[in-house]
Amino acid sequence: MTSSSPLIRLHPTDNILVAKAALSLGQDLPDLGLKVRAQVPAGHKIAAAAIVAGAPVRKYNTVIGVAARDIAPGEHVHTHNLQFVEFDRDPHFCEDVTPVDYLPESQQATFLGIVRDDGRVATRNYIGILSSVNCSATVCRKIAEHFTAERLAPFPNVDGVVAFTHNTGCGMSTPSLNFDVFRRTLAGYAKHANLAAVLIIGLGCERNQVGDLLSSQSLATGPTLVPLIMQDTAGTRASIQAGVDAITAMLPAANDVKRVAVSAKHLSIGLQCGGSDGFSGITANPALGAAMDILVRHGGTAILSETPEIYGVEHMLTRRAMTPAVGQKLLDRLAWWKEYSRGQSGQMNGVVVAGNQAGGIANIFEKSLGSAMKGGTTPLQAVYEYAEPIDQHGFVFMDSPGFDPCSATGQIASGANLICFTTGRGSMFGAKPVPSIKLASNTPMFEKLRDDMDINCGVVVDGTRTVAELGEDIFREILDVASGKRTRSEELGLGDNEFVPWSLGIVT
């Protein structure tokens, strides 16, 4: 389309166009020689030509459904006339693998990181309090609340004391997959580079016994990992005081750090999207993907997740799998999800949330089309279970729900030391102990929610930056944030309530 056109054509074969701004009933479309047949909000689709009932509707040359009835040129295309249907998708394992032009270490970008004694690199420096069970959650929070900004002022290199509480740890089947995933998640946080020290607090009678948690996850106690059992510590008041004393003792060593220049290969970035809209797959997600292609060239790791939100476009990832086994593992996870969600009214069965629909996304195939773009174009190196330690550099996938706090929790437990979060409707998100960079898909939302957004990706639609240029901007911002620059969510204090381990099992 021309630069002045109110519409975006994403691929020559598409039979829909996307509205840059709201379109009025009867508005002339000179590029197409027709008129708009309805009020069409920004980010929504109109038919570029007649689409007969049952014919595929294509966006980015990808089928996102079929016409539920005859659709006239210029007509609004959305949930009222677009039907969600399954279609065959050949995985074509490894066919689109393109070798990465890796940079030698001498040319890799650097950031100012905190190098731990064992070589792990942190982007932040917190002390964490982990509850083994919901019954110790209040004690954990009371201890964290004690360490106000005034009390931490003598320790300027400590970013804070944060409690990671949850609603489980007992009343669950053991042994079980649910129990294993839960313990793996706790262990991932206990071992995370961004936590200088960790206090683990249990009640004493729960299923998730602290001693068993430590031994099963190869967690060794010491000055930086201290267990505390409430029933052995004379109850609530005494446990709070004991926890305060333990963290007070940890603070001097935690503060004794400095940032040094390290390679970008030490960056492991969790990719998230929430509150997506019709622009997410045009601006923020592909721009973040471009930044991840740069990161991978510099030796870093990009973690795509939210398995239900790649459904329908998984073949685009299997074609980039380094081996057929990697591609098959991704398909196996999707098969598990289809069985897990069978009969439920959720994304795997086509239904997206109200915010997505209001923003122009009709179904999960359309949403997945944008979501998958966050991973860029480099080969898929490996597929991991939820919260499984990620030991492979490059572009990887970690299985998780689409619920952002739960997905990000798994990525952080897997080792992510920074989160990049794209949003179209506006998501207020943080994820201690790592910084979160929020990328707005459109300029109106960015202007409205400036306190929450870090980068305006709407400049792509506005015509002032290309996707490639914006990818370079995002990569530079990542380096700055990893070096200590505070994000909007950090300035707002977000991230204390987003620790949400995935709960798969029944409650007994």
C-alpha cells in the first residue's frame, strides 16, 4: 500500500488488510477502489477482495481461519464472520534452518554484569525469601517488608529483599509431575544468579518438606542458602525475627559486589507477550524477534514459551529445528496440551480473551502468528520442559502456559536473567528478581501508558522506524537494562506478586 494509505498489506497473497487507524463506514479506499462497509477499529482487518464462504482467510500468507459466510470487499473481518477450523500443517523438520553468523567473542557486545563466584552472571542483585508452602507465606512477606528502603540504604548494591510466595506446597499428590515441576521451579529460583542469597521457609508438616526439597534438588545450605522451619522456631513472631536476623547477616556479603564488563553471551532473555492486539504481530513482536537475532549472533539465549500461543504456527518453528528430534519434542508438547485442555473453553480450542478480540485478534491461530515472531529467525536449538535449566545458547523453547506470570516464572526458574514483554492493550507487569522491558505495539497506547511502557514499537506503523532499526534499538536497550538501567516496572515497584509456579495437579 502507499505510505498514506490507512491500511497495511502484510503479504502479497493476503486477502485481508489491517487498519492503521479506525476506519469509518463509507470511507473511500482509493488504493483498492472501494469503500469501507463498517466501522472498523484500529488493528482490525477488512477484506481486500471478495472471500466466499468456506474459503481460507490469509494473514502473512498464513491461514487464520475460513470465511463463515460470503465476505464482500471492504467488509470488517473478525469473529462474526471468521470461523476457527483446524487445517493440516506439515512440520517439514529442519527445512528452513539457516546457519547463524556468530560473532567472535572479541566482537561480541558487552554489558555490565555481576559475576558470581561460580561464573554465573547476574543482571540484578536481590536477596530472596522462598516459601516451601503457602502456610509460610505471611512470614516470608513480613520478613521482606521489614527491609525498607531506609534499612537497605547502607547496602546500595542490594536491589531489595523479595518474598516469593505461592498457594501450594501441600494438599498435592506426591510423587507426581505437579510436585516435580513445583520443586524444580523453587530450585531454579534458589539457584538464580540474580539472588545473592536465599532464605527458604517452611512450616514443618507440609508435603514439600524443606529438607527433602534441598536434597532432591541438590541445594547445599550455607551462608547464602539458609533454611528456617516455623514449627521448630517457636511460631510466627519468632520465625519473623529469625528471618530478619538471617537476612541481616546476609546483607554485607550481598552488598560486596561490583559490575564488570561481560559478553552478551551471558544474557538469557525470556520472551513474553500479553494483552496482544492486531499490531503486536506487525510491530512489537517482529521487532523483538529482530533483536533476538542480534542477541543470538552475539552468543546469547532467547527463550520463547507460552505453548498454547504457538498453536497453529508450530510448523514455522519445526522447520527451523536443528534436528528432527528437537522439532518432534515441540510437537509432543503441543499434543500434550491438546489432551490437557480437551473440552475446555480456552485458547487451544480457539477462544482468545476479550482484550485480544477488542484489539483485532479473532482466534488463537491469528494470535500465535504474532506471538511466534518474538523468537526471530535463527534455528531452534532445543526444547525444554517448564523450569528445566537451560544449558543451550541460541534460540530455544520452554514449555509453559500462556498465562504471563506463570510462563515468566518458569523462564526465570530456567535461568532467564531478563524479560522482554510485548503488549498491545497495555500490560502492567514486573518479574523480580529480573528486570522486565515492556514494548508497546502501538503509539496511542504507549502515549497513554507512558509510566508503564519502555519502548514504543508503534513507530513501525507510524513510518519513522523499520522493524530492523527498531530491533537494533531494542538490543541496545537490553544491554543498558542488563547493566543496571531501571525499567518502568522497576521504578513502579512491580514484580513482588508475579511468582506463579505452574500448578498442574489436583488439590487434595
